[in-house]
Amino acid sequence: MAVTMNAKTYNADSHGVNAEGYAGPAHTMTVKDYLRHIRTAPRPTATFSGVGKTSAKLTRTFTLTGALSPTWDGIFEFTTSVPVGAAGADVDTALNDLGSYIASAPYKLLVKNQQINF
């Protein structure tokens, strides 16, 4: 299976029981462009059905300017925890809301400037 993100195709590269890795178009032996999906199955108790956890992690090598090393990896990770029985529409709404925020100018400034503004 392949994953397409912003017109870039990430091809399946590794497979495990609860994880799958995808190599992106810029991925080489020395440059990382890698997407990883991870899941943790719900663990129910006597009083709660549990939560399913998933994660998407993008690792990409950056060329640095004015830093002590010429390159380093940036890691962008998104983790979810959804209770068993949650309505699909509610999950979609939450994902759409957070996706919109992550793509927004305020969040981009937070990531780039590493400052919290009140």
C-alpha cells in the first residue's frame, strides 16, 4: 500500500504487527523522508471498554543554516487516543478541527519560533 501526502507518494517499506513504515520520495540511505503508522489496541477493564491509540510520525532530514551541524532530523508526530464506542462522525470532526489548526498560521509560528504567546 502507498500513502499520498501533498502529491508525494510514500511507499510501504516495513511491516510489523502494530506498525508500518513508508519511505518518501526524498528517502535515501543518508536522508530521511519516512512516515510511520503505529497502533495500540484497546485494553478493556471491567468498567471501561478502553481506548484505541494510533500515531503517525514523519521524520525528515533538514539542511541547516547557521547551526553547528549541516543536517539534522525533524520529527513531526501526531498521536490519538479514542475511546471504544466513539461515533465516527465525532472522530472525523475532532480530526478535521485539529488538522485545520495544525495547518494554521498560529500553529506554524509556534513550531518555527518555539514561543508561546498569551
